[in-house]
Amino acid sequence: MTLKRLQTIVGFRSEDGIEISDQRIRLLEAIDTMGSISAAARTVGLTYRGAWDAVSAINGLANQPLVLGRTGGRSGGGASLTEDGRRFLRAVQTIRRELHRQAHTISIELGSDLAVPALSWRHMMRTSARNMVLCTVAEVKHGAVNAEIDLVVSESIKLVAIITEESVKSLELAPGREVFALIKSSFVLLAPEAEVGRTSARNVLRGTVARREDGAVNSEIILDLGDGKSIASIITKESAGSLDFKVGDRACALIKASHIILAVD
């Protein structure tokens, strides 16, 4: 068997099937070098939106963010890796060095100039939910039919979800258990921070508008919540125009506890 020259690809997959692909690793490296998500996106061949989505997904996998962004639109702001992010890249470099060390042996076996196994993620779990956030169960408050689950996303971000008692048993939820909170972007309501009064929504997340993209009917708005976390909301273009959200504006995401779906590995 003779193969053409092959390139090493390093990637990772969580038990839940969330991906940090080779391209996303290269995005992290470019952000570390350039200090900008938009510049890093151009370097690795991603759109600005694709890069933001990648950073959001990567940060969503960790209790502490790997990337911290500063809002400012396409031409402003910036981003940097946290110490955890740089520690992750150092681990990737260790894997690459080991792959390179083994390359000659593998080349002989496969008859290729340079061949190494491709370690890339494959999605095991697919979901239409735009927002997927790693949380830790803080408390389970039991009821006759439903239970209220207090979740910790980060030191400053908390969520409350309401699910059935049957689901609590099925998911084996208890304090300390790691879960993913799935929230459809259409379930995330937005309001200017200064205009949020009393509301029935259990979850009120305060943040800064990091990105707005208008479509023919709807607008997507990304809210930077701090701590390396963000949340996406889809609202009508008419509502976006009425609220007049701009990058850098303060806003609140309102989410009903019953609109949060919990998932475990």
C-alpha cells in the first residue's frame, strides 16, 4: 500500500460529542498570536460568525473560559487566551511532538512520505439548540411533579431549570453533577438592561451586545455574558430595529426556566 503525503490532524471530542477540531485549535493559536478573533478567523479560513461560534463552543466545554473576548465590532475589540487556554495549547503541542516522533515508523507501515493517524472529532450528539452551556448542578429542589434545578455556569453566571421529577431520576441529577443546558435561540428574549423591570422569567442574564447580524426576517444577536460565556438570541428584524441594539450596548437575556433542556453524558 502506497499513499500520498499525509498531514497530521489533531483534534478532540468530549464524551458528549462536542468538537475542538484541528481548525478550532488553529483558531486558538491565531487568537493567541494576533489578539483578535476577526484577524484569527481570516487566517484559518473561517467567517467572523464561524469564529465566534467556535470560540463560544470551546468556552462552553470548560468551567473556566479558554478565550476572553473584548467587544468592539469587526474593527475593534480584541481577544486573548486565558492561562487555561494556553495550557490546552501546550498539551496539543505535546501530542504533535509525539505524533512527529512516530511518523517515520508509520510512514514505513503505510508507504507514505509522512503519515500519522488523524485524531479528529466526529459529532456523536447533534442538537438544533443554538446555545449549549456546560453547568454544574448546585441544588435540586424536589416537587410533586416537577423539580427546580439550580445550575452554576461560572462564578457570576447562574441558571435555573425546571424539569420533571422523572427526568431528574433518569439523568441522575444531584449536586456536583455536570450537565449541559440546551437553550434554543428563539427562547432567549432580549431587553435593554435599563428597561428590565419585574419579570416572570427566572433567568435574567446581563451582558453586552457582541454581534448583531440582520437577515431578511430575523436578526441574530450575540450577548457577551462575561467569564468567557455568551448566548445567542433570534428575534424578529422588526424587534431588533425597535430595540436598536448596537455592538457595545448593555442588554439582558430573559429565559424561562421551563425552556432550558438538560442533558448528561
